[in-house]
Amino acid sequence: MGFVSPSLPDVDVDQWRALPRAERTKILQQHWALNGFGTPYAVYLLYLLKIGLYILGGLLFAAATPGIGGLGDVADWWTEPVVFQKVILWTLLFEVLGFGCGFGPLTLRFLPPIGTFLYWLRPGTIRLPPWPERVPLTRGSTRTVADVVLYVAVIATALWALLAPADRAVTGLASQGLASEGLTVIEPARLIPLLVVLPIIGLRDKTIFLAARSEHYWVTSLVFLFPFIDMVVAAKLIMVAIWWGAATSKLNRHFPYVVSTMIANAPLIPKFLKKHLWRDPVDDITPGWLARTLAHGGTVVEFGIPLVLLLSRGGAVTTVALVIIVLFHLQILSAIPMGVPLEWNVLMMFSAVFLFGHHAEYGFTDVTQPVLVYGLVALIVGSVVWGNLRPDQWSFLPSMRYYAGTWATSVWLFADGAEAKYAEHVTKAAQLPQRQLARLYPPDTVDLMMGKLAAWRGLHTHGRAMLGLYPHATDDPEARFAVDGEMVAGSAIGWNFGDGHLHHERLLEAVQERCAFEPGELRVIMMESPPMGHPVQQYRIVDAATGLVEEGEVDVADMVAHQPWEGDLPFRVRGLAGTP
């Protein structure tokens, strides 16, 4: 691995290209087992710089609060309530501008390394309304000037809240024997415009609402309208819901595959440890004892430590629990996972220390408006439950299924010349990754790096099924240019972060409106996220021009019983429209 050159397997690329797709992928998966994506050092430096700028931005916005003090006095004011409020608001803005999740080369976004505002400030780009048949004034897939104005309003209202003074005094603590002298928060009126405009734009384009990580930051901003103690307790419960929701989603057979694949890509883990992530890093690339231990141990931590934090009221027990949860998020952060939720982990560490450490004294019995607090918590729990029962109808983000490995996915299979149509006719700021890479690297490197993406997908359980479905989708699978749906979403709508519904039928319909593909020119294999505990995963194969080609299902037990390059799974076909 070099400063700007990726680490790739030492192969004769011409011979490698001549191999069948499964054999090509196998070579790259064996390389991934000990080398990960092979990310250049410069990329890690970029992400470290970005984390630093995120932290600096949060400090600057907090320090801009009149009367709080300068950066040199941060040790005196970091525990002020307004600091927590502004860190949440800053993180929302950071994400909705595209500098957080889904940024840069580890999402195969190179030139430019960002999408988001390059799309959402540009009329004519694709937007994805969540319920156009039900919500008036949301039909269509083309961004208008009105949509751009709404996005500008999100940015402006977030900045207006961030620049607000802390001029609302905290009251009501004296009655509970607690000191409130000098505690101030943002006037709720400064928050309402952002809280209103973000869901409105979400009805026009769900991508923007999801990109703001609204299931965390928008919901937490809502509790800033509550009385102070209720705000703190509600914010604690939101964090516990995130931890427990994520932990619950990991109670499956998929999660160890996520851990082995993610940790193999971690830059600080030496190869002699990485080999224990697998049963055999050459011949049996399924999770080994280390990956399974980390997976199950992490799930125990994510269930147990938040419970301790929630029930303890300070002291040594709280301190130990805080150290463990900070190390838990620091481990995720140090892995620099694909999708790069880096700033989110920084925020989780800060929030844990602020809420459960500095404000450990506030608990269930201190709530003054239980209907507000527990009503909101009930809605969050309902969102998580619904997302686990009907993942086909709900994003994996408000379902808190972040690392579960049960994500909805897709792969787009372009016939010869079809990708060129996409490149020409879809209004966008970035082409598909192979065209971006061609501006940086020679063709051999481009092909191997694109192959590494397919290798990454195949290392997860659903990747085995997707490989096996190529012959179901088309008579010429080896001749097709295959692109992971995540990369199509990143190019077409400006943001991607693991939500397969962003590159399923609705995006395909929008692309078809613009490209008018002939029957058979573009086929998309779509896998749906399974309900929690369900031993079967559903799939669909859709033609851009003619619609559904095939649908069926595959057992999770069969997926985990195969190597990542083995796609010969026993699929059960439920519906078949024929394949030209």
C-alpha cells in the first residue's frame, strides 16, 4: 500500500479478466481477507482531517454562543447544555451537507468526493419521494426550483439555530433540590423552523431526510423543546434506543460476516490477527473465532452497558460503563468502516459522557412531563419494531439496523452500451465509480478496484445469493457490466449509506424515464431485507423496460453454508416472466 496507490493483489490482470466472474471475485476476496479494500494512506489521512474539522466546527459554533467563553476556556464550558444542543445541530448540518456518512473514497466517491449539495442545489436531478401516491404535491422524480429552495431552507434554519444565543434560563431544578444557576439553553423558537422544514423536504425527497440522519439528530433536536430535565432524560433514552435497537438487529446469522469483513479493512489491525477473523483466509472465508467473539461480545456490550448507564446515578459504576462504551465506539471508529459513519461515533462518545456522565443524576423519576418524554420514546420504539417486522416498508436507519447485515441490496447489470446511456442522460454531479477512477488510475487498477467492491459485497451473506442470481437475470451474465446499487445511488441521487431502498424500483423507474433502455438492456437484482428472525430472504429481478422478470426466495441457512464465490444456491422461484 502506498500513499496514493491502493494495495491490490499481484496478478496478471489480463489473465484475471479472462476468468469467470466467480473466480475473479474469489481472488479479490482472498486478498480482502488480510488486506481489506487496500485503501491508500492518503485516504485515511483525509478522513482523519475530516474528523478533526468536524470537532473544530462543533467547538467553534459552541464558542460563538455569547457569554460562553473562548476556545481556550473549553474545559470550563463543554458541559453547558447549549454545547450539547449545538453539537447535535452541527452534526445534522454536517451530515445534510454530505461531509459525514457516505463521504469520499470508502464509498467509492472520488471525483468529486461528495454528492449531496452538488445534487440537491441543482434542478433536474433525481429526487425520490417516499409516498408519492399518498402525499399530495410529491409526485414525480425531477428536482424543481422549489425543492432547491427547501434544501437551502434546511441549511439556513440549521445555521440560524446554531448561531442562536443561549438566552433561555433553565428553570424548575430548585424544586428537585438541584442547582440551575447560570444554566441556559437555546430559545425553542429558534429550533422550530428546522424541525418543520426537514420533514417537509423529506416528503419531497426521502434521501435528504435520511442523509440528515434524522432518526437521531432531528429526533434529538425535538427534545430541545422540552423542559431541561425532560430534555436530558429523553436524550438519554434516544441513545439507549439506538444502542438497543442496533444490538437487537444483530441477533442473527448475518452479523459475524459483517464484523469479519469490516475488521479485515481496519488499518490498525495487523495481519496476524486478521487471519483469525476467518476459518481459513484462503480456502474457507467464513467468520472465524475472532470475528464471532467480537460480534457476540459487541452485542452483549451494546445491550448491557447502556442499561448500566441508564440505571446508575454516577460514581465508579457509571465511570466504568462510560469507559467501556467509549472504547466500543472508538473501536468502530478506528476500523474506518465502509460507509464511514465516523463523526457519528465521535458524537456518540461525547453524548455518552455528557448525558450519562455529567448529568448522571437525572433519571426516570425526575421527568416532569412524562407524556412528552415517554410518548416520544414510544414512537421511536414503534419505528424500530415496525422496521424489524416490515423492513420492506421502512428504512433501515429509523429501524436502527445499522450493522445487522440484513440490509436490502441490489446489483445493476448493464448490457453493452447501456452504461453509456446512463452516463449521458441522467443529470448528476458524478459518474459511476469506474469513470471517476479512470481519471486517477490506469485501467488495470480501475478494474481491480471495482472488483474489490464486488468482493466486499460477496463477503456478506446476501452477496452469495446475488452472485447466484446473475444467470437468473440474464443469459449473458459474464458480458454484463455489474455495478452495486449503492454506487448507482451515489451517482444518481448524490448520497448512499446502505439503504437498498434508495436503489430499488423507484430509482430504476426514474433512470428509465431518462434513458429509455430497451428490454434486456438493464436488469437489476434486488434483495429485500428479511424481517427479524426470518430464515428466508426475498429477491426480485426487474427489467428497466418491462418490469418484473422473476421473484423468489433463498434460505439464510444456504447462504451461510456457502463460500462467498459459490453462488449455486437452491433458489425457490415464485414468479417468472421469462428471460430474453
